[in-house]
Amino acid sequence: MIDLLIRSARIAGSPDSAPVDLQVDRGVILEIGPASSDPVPARTIIEARGALLSAPYVEPHIHLDTALTAGEPRWNVSGTLWEGIACWSERKALLSRKDVIDRAEEILRWQVANGVLFVRSHVDVTDPKLEALDALLEVRDRVKEVVELQIVAFPQEGICSFPDGEKLIEEAAQRGADVVGAIPHFEDTREDGVRSVEIAIDVAVRHGLMVDAHCDEIDDEQSRFIEVLATQALRTGLRERVTASHATAMGSYNAAYSYKLQRLLQRSGINLVCNPLVNLHLQGRFDGYPKRRGLLQAKEMLGAGVNIAFGHDDIMDPWYPLGTGNSIQVALVGAHATQLTAPSEVEECFRMVTDRAAAALCLGERYGIARGRPANFMLLPALSPFDAVRRQVRPSHVVAHGRLVASAPPAATKLDWPGRDTELVDHIRLRDAAGATWRDRGDV
Ligand SMILES: [Zn+2]
């Protein structure tokens, strides 16, 4: 008897959409085969009825230590990154280990309910006691049976421009961070910015860690630390183990420099993370009209072969007052913000919160729907990734290491319509723009 059987699901991204059965035992995908009505002894059976089987969402960029602190001790009224950093500096003085753990775990519960099973969280290490880092290291261990958490040692107030910044980043690596961060555009001088990237890369190389820098998160066309980060990634061989997050200055770069940068980023192998919710909100605040969007060049960089993921970034904190930890919402806003709205581009936006984000986190064979891999997946009541993004469906089932950890019935609205009573289920149409169809109404 196996632990779990999923009957008649369609795998997202598979070339033919023939339904499959998936067998799971001891936390691992045992078998994937054509859907069949043959009896298979299983402790739990889930009838997928043609729903989309997808690897889970991957959150490549969030700040769990700051989440749920919006308005404490005061609101960020200007809506700028800079006032956010000032508000956080005041809130940071009130941090306790329990405070961080409670807020981080609450957000992780929201994310798991939304189908997110891999999370990369930055944690501010410009705190001499490293209280939030220790708290998140404890959370990483507490939640590991459900969600894999990667922790980035993030120097919010700088490495070179903050007292003992270099020592703190080294200490964070020794205490067990997975990834080394940086914030070169925030450093006092350009030289400090370059030096901070070199320090982050050096710490990562010595400790065998990855690098994920907040890089050029400013509407300043002169902010070009991404070329430093990419060059260091190339020369040290860290390559795809390096990520440039935000890179919003790219939205202000001229065409000649953008072309040069495409080539460098493609050769370097680094990943980009675009955070559309937060950067649409934060950037352009100093502009008159026309007002910049303040986002990296997603369409052009994807075209050049650079891996890009979408991240949520903040949830109800000094930098962003909204958010529910829902990756499909990030994909929808990202599609609009980056104008990736052709059917194949919307499917790409779905990949930017699944496969592409998994690549940025270097998850390798720990991720994906394939025999022998950990049984982490979700069922989406949708025709296709395009359909899932358009209708913003929530997963009907989320399975982590072979265990059903979240489930939700479809949302239906009863309509009293002239001439007929109807039930509207999640705005389904029988055919979507990407060409996928339901086999019959019974599939829904
Ligand atoms: Zn961030």
C-alpha cells in the first residue's frame, strides 16, 4: 500500500496534456503513468479530475524578519525606500527572537496555503546582536518538513558604510546563513559599493555559499553595480549561484548600455529577481510626469537568455503595506508591469514563480515533477498556467514531502440571473487564450 495516489491530473508544461496518475510513497514520487481506473491500494486518494499538477511555487525574494510590522512605530508616509529604511531602523530596536519567529511563521503559513514550498528570505544583519538572524535560523529548522527556507545575510544599512558591517556579514555566514547579501547602491560612495560586492563574493567563496545582492534598487541611471556583480560571478566561477535582486536602475539605462549589459549578464550566468509589487510601489517617487515604472528590463533580458524570477519582497512592512504571500498574484502583477502578456509570455510569468525561481535558488533535483524526486507539488483547478494566472486560482491541494499540507474547495458564486439560475465557478471558460481546453464540463 502506497501513501498517496493522485488520479487523472495534467502536468503543467508537458507537451501532450494527457492525464496521468502519480504515486507517492515515503515522501518521494514513486511513479508517473497514464491515468487508469485500475485499483491501486493507497492510504489517501485525490481525484484531480483533469486539474493541473505543478511543482510548487518558489518565493525567491522575501523579508520575513520585517513582515507584518507596517505602522510600527510609524507609517512610511512618503512611500520611499529611504523612509522605509528609517522606519525599520526604529522598529529594529524593539526586536525580540519571539517577535521575529511569530511573524515569520505566520507568513510561511500563508505562503504554504498558497502553494509556496520553497522560500528565500533576506534577514537584516546590520544588528550587532544578529537577533533576527538567529530567529530565522531557528525557523528554518522548525518548518523544514513543510517548507525549505534559504536565509540571506542581508546588510540593510551597508557592509562598508555601517559600523562593523564586514564583521557582521562574516559572523552571519559562520552562524549558518545559506546566502550572502549586499546593498551596493546604498553604500556611501561608489567605491564602497564596489568593495561591498567584492566582500560579499569573497565571504560566499570562502564559506561555499550563494550570493543574492539587492543591486541597484534606485531610479538612478548611474547606479551600475550589476556589472560588478556579474563580472565577479563570472571570474570566480560562482555564476548561477549569484542573483541580482531588484536591479530597478535598469529601467533607466540607455539602449547602448542595456545592450552591453545583456551580453555580460548572459555570459555571467547570474539570475535576476524582479519584485513587481514592491518596486511599482516604491520607485518613481522622486519623478514628475512622465513617471518611471522602476523595474528591470524583464522582456529584453529574458530574450537575451538571462534567467529571471518574480519575487514578492515585502508583506505589510515599512516598504509595502499590502500583500498576502501569494505567488500567482505576483505573476499577474508582473505580467502587467513588464508587459509580458502574449499567451506564451503569460506562461513564462508562471515559470518565473515556479521553475525559473527554482533555478535561481539552485534547487536542482530537489524540485520538479519527476520519478524519484521529493513529492512536493500542488493541484491547480486550471486548464493551463495561462488560465491559472488569469483567474488567480488558489491550489486545491498542496503536498509537501508526500503529505497533504493544505486543501481548499473551489470558490463558487451563486447568481440569480434573468431567465436562469447559474453557478459561476472561478470565471472558467472552456477554452483559454493559450489554446488549452477542458475535456468536458465534468473535469471542473
Ligand atoms: Zn528586498
